[in-house]
Amino acid sequence: MADKDTLMKEFVDSEAAKTQDAVADLERIEEEVVAEATSSAEFEDALGNEQAAAEAAETALEFDQAKIGTAGIGEAL
């Protein structure tokens, strides 16, 4: 049977891997939202819907800024 230290290390390693996977998923989702919001802003702008274009651009900016914060989390691990 494995000793306490070995079990603890395995647990910590497992949790760290799960956290890294979650951060990678979050980064991917943020990138997808930015791309979709940017596309929506361009589409709405082409239709002349300034309000919808501005809202979509704001969403893209917010998620782009969130990516910066998420990158810091990933680097800290």
C-alpha cells in the first residue's frame, strides 16, 4: 500500500492537472466568444445597426480583457 506522502502527491498532481485543463477550457471559450462577438459587431455594422454593433464590440472587448486575466492564472500554475 502506498504511503501518505505518495498518495498526497498523486492527489495534488491530479488536482493540478484538472485545474490546468479547466484554465485551458476557459481560455478556449474566451477566444470563441471574442471571435463571435467581433463577427457580430462587423455584421451588425454592415447592416447599419450601430447599437447592436457597439454592444457586440463591447462584449468582444470585455472578453478580450478577461483573456488577459486568465492568462495570468495559467502562468501561475
